[in-house]
Amino acid sequence: MTRTGYFLRLAFSVVIDVADFTLGRIPIFGSVTEGVGTLVLFGLWGPAGLVNLWELADFTEQADAFVPTATLIALYVGWREGHLLGRPPATAAVPHASTQSETPQAR
């Protein structure tokens, strides 16, 4: 994903949160939109989008609207892939233990 593509997806995630904040407060309609929103977020961000399923736990549709879950998912993925600050991905900064070679020490 390009950096421009990331920011377009981020903007779409903000739109999903604004819709959840306004229209998502209608009792049954809110649950339907959260289910559809989870599918859309899964398509945009992969398995990280499934975090949006926690919003289905609030059956009153009042409390979950104040947590911008879609935006938080987008920011997490952007940070992990290095799109936010223009840096290499966060996982590339830490070498894995199996890739480091052991050097014999002089005795």
C-alpha cells in the first residue's frame, strides 16, 4: 500500500467513525452498521479490522459511539507499516534473535 493509499483509507475510517457516532446510535440500525463496518474494516485493514467487533457488545448503542475504533485501527496499522511518520515498518526495527549470528569469544 502506498502512503497516499494509506491516507485515503484513513479518511474512510474516519467517515465510518463519524457515521457510527451519528447514525450508529439508533438501536437496531446501529448493530447492523457495526457488522457492516467490521466487514469493511476487515477489507481495508485485514485482521486488525476485526477489533471493531467489540462494538457489538454494547447493545444500547450509546457508549461505543464515543470510541473511534475504526480510526484507532487505521492509526495502528499505519504505525505498524511505517506510513504515519515515513519510517520503515515497526517490525523492521527489531532484529529477530534467530537472524543474529553468534560469534565465538576469545579465551
